[in-house]
Amino acid sequence: MDIMTTTPADPMRLIRSRLHVDGSHTTSSLSQAVRRGEMLRLRRSVYVPASQWFQAYPWDRHLMAAAAHALWRPDSVFCRETALALHGLPLLRTPRVVHVRTARRQQVGRRRPAPMTGTASDAVVREMLSRERGPEGQRLTAHDLNGVSTRRVLTPEPSLDVEVLGGPPGLGQVLRVELLEAAVMDTLPRLRFDEAVVVLDALRAGRHRRPTELSQDSLGQWEHLLTSRMATQRWTLAWEVSDPAAESPGESLSRARMVEAGLLLPELQKVFDLPDGSRARVDFWWPELGLVGEFDGKMKYTRARELSGVDVAQAVFEEKVREDQLRALGLGVVRWCWPEASHPTSLGRLLREVGVPEG
């Protein structure tokens, strides 16, 4: 499972073909670069260095495709999951399409882009995939050359308000995106329950690009977008379960799994004074059981050096010491990672095994 987070920290470089004053056009030189395996074509007349695409995570590729679409069609209005991503909200699954509005009913639907490799030969493509590496140094496959399709969604009546947001870093670009409140109300009832909780936890905690807080009243102004009883029920349940105290998508997903399993819900972010004089804030706490729950996401360790200057081995060691200190207080500790949280029933089964009752 991949978690789509906010816009990437590293600057992007997209190149748009243009006409020179001498009458020549850069399309020919860019097409030649594609045939040599140096560039990839994201949208008509918009290109990206091959190495930049391959070294990007799936969520960054989605943002690149959205930025490329905006360069190709500057009047595009982004909606649904793409709008949420551009607003900086985390998504449990990276969208496979770029969502844009259209006022023409005949344009509604999914459209695949032209091949990213243009007319490059099979030999060039094989050499490129062999030469380049993915964001974590992994080998590439033909799947990494799947372009991001466009899904055109009919503009509702009346049309939704639009915000102008800065695009991904390095492009000096602005994108037209549906208002955050409208995008949330329009999109969340279409998501799975766990996906909706991940978005709402972040929204209520202010982990998005809007400088002001969102209230339930401000969202309520867009209730007309809940066009069915089912949509209203899905929205209401996700909102009631959401909690701004959750500090990561993994914690949000874990709590959604607990709700789905019908388990007793824990307190969030409980702080304990440890025997060595330090303090520990834990993800989940069941006071009735004296039980601490901790979600261990991969990023918690792989980003340790980036965030605090501590290497991965040291971060793992410190986490082990912290757990020993919690156990010294007489507390039980249960841990899980993405595989357990991602599976529909694994986390519920694990928590039942350590004594968490039904709620």
C-alpha cells in the first residue's frame, strides 16, 4: 500500500514544447530525446526527464501528471481525489487517473494518454528500464511506463467554486482546483470508509495547504453535494469516526479497522512518564486493559535520518528501549505495521488475541 502525501519536496522539471522566433519548434528535439530514452511524454507537448519520472514515488507521479495536464490545458479545473491531493491531503491509495471537470457530457469518462515512450524502439525502452532505478533503488518494469490517464467528470449545477493553488515545487505554476470544502464533500462519500477516515483525520487536524481551519459548519454549506441517502450516511459515519488527534495516515487506517471489527476504541496520543525520566506519547491506549498500541510505519524509520539526524538502526534501538520502559510500568504493548493495517481483518484478529474486547 502506498500513502499519497503532500506535494513533493524535490523540485520538478517539466518541459513544454514551444515555437522559437526563427519558426523552429522544440517538439522535434524533444521527440528525439524521447526516442533516445532521455525524456518521457506526459501529455501532448509536455515532457519530463526519464530519470525524474522513474525516481518519483507513485503519488509524486500523479502530481506530475496533474501539473503536465495544467501546462497542456491551463483552464482545467481539478476535482475529486486529484483536488484533495493538490490541497495537500493524504490519500490511502494513489489515484490512477487525474480528475478534471468538463461541462460537456459527451467528454465524460476516462481517456488514456499517448505512450510515454513515443516511437522509441523496444531496444531503447529495455535499455532505459535497465539503466534507471526507482525511488528506493529498485529495478524498473514496463509498469513504470504506464502513463496516468485523465478522467473527465461532469461539472455539477451550479458549478463549484475554484481556488488557485501553486503547483508542485520547481514549476512556478498555478493550478485551478475546486474549493477544498467542496472537493471534500463531493469526494469522500465515493471513497471506502478507511480512505475517508484518513482524509478527514488530516483535514480536521489542519494537515492541508489551507492556512485557515475548516469547521463542520463551513463543510455543511456544501451538503447539497451529498446527492443520495447512502452518500449522506457514508459521510456522517466517516465524520463521526474521524479524530484530529491521529498523527499519521497509518494511525487513521488502524482506527478505521478497529471500527470495522467492532472493537473497543482506544484513547489517542496518551503520554506516559517513564522510569528513566523521559516521556513517551503512544499512538493508542486502552486504559481498561492497561494496553498500549503502536503503529510502526515504514516511514517512521526510513525517514529517521532526514527528520532528526538519527540513522535507522539508532531509531529502531531507541524504539526498543522505549518499549522496554513502557513494559517496566506494567503496561502491555502490541505493535503492528502496514500489512496488518492494510488487510481487512488482520488487525482486528491481532487485537482480539491480546484481549481487546468488542466496543
